[in-house]
Amino acid sequence: MIDLGYVGTGAIVTGGTRGIGRAVVELLLAQGARVLAVGSREATATQLAAEIDHPGLVTAAQDMREPDCGERLVAEAVGAFGGLDLVVNNAAAFGYKPPAELGREDWVELFTLKALGYWSLARAATPALVERRGAIVNVSGVAGIVASPDSANVGGVNAAVISMTESLARSLAPQGVRVNVVSPGATDTDRFATRTALLAERESLDAGAARARLAESVPVGFPADPAELALVIAMLGAPALRSVTGAHVVVDGGGTLGARRRT
């Protein structure tokens, strides 16, 4: 395994109890980091602690829509680890609705959770990250790059996260803090399973046929494994990558190549 320089470091990973977030937690622990893995519910945080028996793991339940969420998590991480080197903003919620069916609450809830939640944690973590010359990695999504007919609010918040990342990168670079963003495409997580079920219901397909059709829509022919995303995220946050900031890495099997060339 490549040594990314995480031994003895402290990290916060939101959305850390499943999917991409859990894969990040497992990789950072394997690299020697100490990790505060954050879930939205006490039950999932407790379950993660039971499933990953590691002395470097601390778990917490925190609603990232709460105004003081960032201060709480940073205080807990610094208290447990003595400092903070990495923040991975990965908390998210998902649902698929045509724009005409979206209500104000759909927009407010998602922007409060993801855009404001990411911002709150980044702002609260900045003093500790400056002290250690640490890093922030935000997880956005390809809906922020290419419009989708059933995820206008998801696309809007992901675009906001990409823009916010660039602003933070410019602002914090002189203080030694790097900020990067990763946009996953189709990834083999709960969200992909939900999309598969919706397609199966809409097109009267069995689960296998629906999954195959979604996989065919990815140029490489398959969804990414969460471990792939974890590796990209860990590399962007690695202490050795001192000059990489403001980067936007798309991991989508080539799905948005044409759209990105036109922008």
C-alpha cells in the first residue's frame, strides 16, 4: 500500500457511516490516521463503531443542518486527536423529482445540509487546519456539471459546492490550507441501488436488467467502487500533496467528458 503520510494525523469525515464516506474512513484508518466518522443518526454511528474495531476510530451522530454542527465536530476531533489535519465533507441526501414536483422545502433542506453544512464545518475547522497546514476535500457530484431532468436541486447544490471549493482554495492557500473537490458519477452505493429500483419500476424491468442498463450508460461499462473514490479523496487530502489546491476531480467513468470539453 502506498504511504500517503497520514500516520498520526486527525481527520473528520461526514457522511462517514456508509458508501463513499465509509470507504474513506476505512482507508484513512489503514493509513494510520485517527478518524472522527460522522453519521446523521446515532444508530448508524454505533453500528459503524461495532463493525470497525479500530483504536483510531471515533464516531459521532450529528445533523449537519444544525447551525453549530461545525463547532461541535471540530471540538470533538481536536479533543480526541490533539489537532486536525483533514476534513472530508461528504454528508448528503438524495431524492429524484422532476423540477415541477420540487417544493421549496426540497431546496432548503438540501442546501442547508450540503452547502451550508459543508461551509459550517470548513469555517469552524479553519483555525485548526491552519495550525497543521491541513486540507479540506469536498464531495460534490456530476449533477453539478451536467443537468439532469430529475435532480434540479441536487445539481444546484453540487454546483454551489464546486464554486465554494474554489473560493475557499483561493482564500486559504496563503495560510497553508488546501481545498479540493471530487465529483462522483455512478458509484455502487445506496444511491445507485435506489436509481436501479426506480428504473426497474418505471420500465417494468427486473433488478438485474435495470442495473445493467444503468451500467451501460457509463462509458467504461460499470459504476465506480466506493474504494476508488476513497483513494482519490485520500490522495487529494494527503499531506505530501502540498501544491494541489482548487482541483476538481471527476470520477464518473467518462460520463461527462463531452460536457466538460464544452465548458
